[in-house]
Amino acid sequence: MTSGLWARVRRYYLAGLLVLAPTALTLWVAWTFFTFFDGILGGQLRARGISVFGLGFVLLNLLLLLLGWLTTNFLGKRLFLVWDGVMHRPTRRALAAPDAFASCRQELDPHRLS
């Protein structure tokens, strides 16, 4: 029973770590960008006597919107085409029916959601 208990503890610990690590990394990156924008641009504006409350927050959200737009329109389309090409190679066709790929392609098409 003791080895089973420690195996469960180890499994729960690793599962918690796998959930926490991407969340912590995302929050760290967001905070780094926030302080970068607020420090660089906020410092320049404060030197000129202009105080903009929430400048880092606004610029961080503009950056996230820009990245989302670029991903949806350019990078996402390019990655989707590459993935589609990989999945339609002859070695992949033997694994699943072509209709399954067509239905996935229709479901994941970013222009269908617009």
C-alpha cells in the first residue's frame, strides 16, 4: 500500500506541475511585456510630463490582438496548409479514410468561423 500511495502522490505532483508550468510561464511572459512597455514608453512619457495610467496594460492588449490577428490570418493559414499537406501524403492515407481528413479540414478552417 505504501508504494501505491507514493506512486499516486508522484503522479498527482507531476500532473499539478504540468498544469501550473504553462500557466506560470504565460503569466511571467505577460508580466515581462507589461513592465517592459510600461517602463520604456511610460518612462519616456513621464520624462515629458505626461502620465498615462494603464499604458502597459493597453499596449500588452494591443500586442496580444496583433499576434492573434497575425496568427489567424497568416501564420495559422500557413501552418494549416503544411499540416494538411503532411496528412495527405500516401503513407498517411493508409491510416485513415480521406473523408476523415476532409471533415477535419472543414471543421478547422479559420475562414469558416469568420
